[in-house]
Amino acid sequence: MFEKLRTAGKIEHYLPDCLFHLYISVMGRIKLIMSLLWMSVCECKAAMYGHVQSPLFPEPYLADLYIRWYLKVPHGYQIQLTFNHLDIEPSVNCTKDSLTILLDGEVLGKFCGQKSTDTHHPGNKPILSPDNHLWLLFETDSSNQGSQMHLGFFVFYQAIVVDCGIPEIADPDLIALTEESLLTTYKQNISFKCLSEYYKLDGDANFTCDANGNWISERGQNHSQNAPHCVPVCGMNKQTFSAGRVFGGQDAKLGQIPWQLLTKQPNRGGASLISDRWAITAATVVDGQQTKTLLFYGGMIDGLDQNAVKMETEKIIIHPGYKVESPVQTNYDNDIALVKMSARVPLSTNVLPVCLPEKSNGPVMEGKSGTVSGFGGTSKNPLRSRFLQHGPVKEYSEVPCFSTTLKVTDNMFCAGGDDEDVDTCKGDSGGPLVIPLLGRGSPETPYRLKGIVSWGPAKCGDKNFKGYYTKVENYLDWIRETMENN
């Protein structure tokens, strides 16, 4: 029944349709050959359980053996090995006699010695293969002789259904599994959801447990490498209303501009929330305060509102291209800064981030009217407004758009209102200019931050004197890299 091949003084026996191989020295005992009649070998088809034992077990094994067993269980299962007996001649690093477990060439374990009370001995606990197959390799030299002969091994194997386990959730405050009764074994499905309506899922939602014990999405993404996460909904507001004015204008409604923030000390100015941890403002608002802790207020339209959401700063990062001048700033190029809050901002209908802009191929505001907002000066109070104001503005292409000795760069653009009463003023610095016009946003057309109130003429409200805004789209890479690295 066997084909025989003599090579290097050994005979290799093949079972034609199986993956079991036996090597034995030419001088080996005849009774070992006879043992093939009863010795458990691998099944040709995937089995659910079985056992493997050293030749002649429970009698001592012979010298000069090289035996391999190939074990395989059905797809979607793993092989669990349980040693009932392990008695192989001990040696340093198992260089003499050994039993090795291999998977696709990788060594999962190499055993020798005796099973004992030592809990660290690998034969004392089951071994689980990462896949549905493996090799067992039993090698002996010529030293298992005399009164100290060792008996070998007996190992039971069985198919254990692949279990992908409960996937790790990086931020359980924001994301959760949809299943109440979670099943994590082969071919089972799981789905993720965001716990708050103010967040949306970024990444694949649905995963299936595969035969290798990995959660894989419909697009083939591995959850351990590409886990979904929840990101804030941006550019949405509570309702839409008709546009008003900043300088001498109309009060905003609560939830109408939920990304608007206000800082009062040491410099009064605005900012825009762009995530649940970050805000963006003008460098002029936070210049000199990088090592200090500032307070920003949001979720309000009344600057004196005691119930405003307070946000304490953790980091203030001014663009490295902004140059501080003293005593008077004459160059506002790169007038932009990022502010990281010390804790996640609690989002609500009154506190939501604005979307960052997309790159424009033509005019910054894409030929649309936008809305500027802030708590700065009004026609009644040129220094500050108690209530949040907003007004419509459009882009002006003339450079400069008003008479000035200050340098105008490509990192700025000019905007203002058609009405002489619509303008930004002192205290609005750092605040947002968004498109589309307030009241015209939608889930398909969210509000995007096109400009940050930067600088303008000393006098507010003159239709011949517009204002300059920091062109946010020029800083998208810097914004994303800064947020990722901090």
C-alpha cells in the first residue's frame, strides 16, 4: 500500500490521499511499522475532533524519528489542542527530542520535558490555532534509550468555532453596538451606531466575523485597523431665519449660529467651533495668551447669559507664519489660530461646529452671499454688543478694497455689506463668515467657514470701508495636521 523512497538513509512512507508523513531510520524496529495499523493519523477530510499520539504510546518512543501530522477542521473553526500526556526528553531549547506545532511555517510552540505542576509549561493548558489547520512535527535523536526512556505524548484535538470576540470600542461615550444580544462567532454580524444625534458615523457600520477571527466590513475593512468612529455633525443649525446685521443689526436667535463662540478676557473676540474639542479664531485675539488658560462661551446669544456653555482652553496654537509686531500690528498675514479645549464640548442644538470649507476655484465665497456674526460693536455701542449680531456680506475683488497702507496678501479676502450699516467692528475679530447665507443651509448644503474676521478700517459701518477676512481654505492642511498632532 505504500510507496517507498530511500534517501539519506531514511525511508519515507506516503499514504496516497492524506497529508500524513512518517520518517524512520532503516534500522528502526519492525513493531513501529506494525503500529501504523492502529496509530491515529490525520483524516483526509476535515474532522471535528480526534487525537494524535507518539508511536507506541504508552510505551517509550523510538529514536531517530521524524513524523508529521496534518490536522484540519472545517472552515470557520479553529483547532484546540489539549495534552493528556507529555513526556519528551528534556533539553535546552528542545534541541534533542521535541514536538513542534506549526501553522503555515510559523512555530506556535515547541515542547519537550514533562508535564508537571508548573503552570507555565505549555502542555498544561490548551493551545488554540489561529486557523483551521496546523502541522504537528515529532522529532527524536538517538538518545531516548536505557532506563530513563520517555513515553512521548497523547494530544486530543477538537474544532472550536471561530470567535471574533467583542470588538474594542475606543470611545464608548460616543459609539456603541446596535445589538442587544451580541453573538461574536463565525459569520455573525454586528453594527455600530452613534449615541448622539449630534454625531455621525465615520467609517463602515456593519461587520461580519470571518474565518480568521477578524471583524470585516462589507468593503473588506478590518475593524482592528479601520474602526468606525463618531464625528460631530457640522454646519447645521436649529432653524433658518432671515438675515440680520452685525453693526447696528438684528439679534440672532438661539441655535441659529451654534458654532459662534465668545471670549471676553483679556481680549474680547469671537471664534468658531470646528469640532467637539477645537475652535478656530484670529491670531490677534489670542496673541500673547498661548501659555494661559482662557474661557470661551458658547450656546448663547446673550453675552451675559449665566447658562452659557463654558469652555476652558488646553492649548492655543497660533499659525507659525503670523508675525507679532509692537506696539501696533501692521501686517495681518496668517491671522489664524487654533484653540483646543480641555474637555469635550457637550454638543446640542445650540452648540454645534461649523464645517471647514472646500477649496474654491474662483472667488472665495463662490459668488454667494454669506453671513458674518459676532458680539462686537454696533451702531448703538461701538465697543461691544451684549447680544449676538449677524448680517449678510458679499465678496469684493478689488485689491485693496479700501485705502490702506497695510499689506494685503493672498491669505486674505475682502467682504462687506451693500448697506452702510452692515459691517464688522471692534470685538468681532476671530468670528466666522460662513456661506451660504444664513437661512439657506441644509443637510445637502451645510454652512462652511470661509473667513475669519481679521482687520479693517478704524471706522465701522461705512459702505466704502469693507473688512478683510482670513482665507480659511488656504490653511486646511495646517488645521488638520495641527489637530491630529495635538
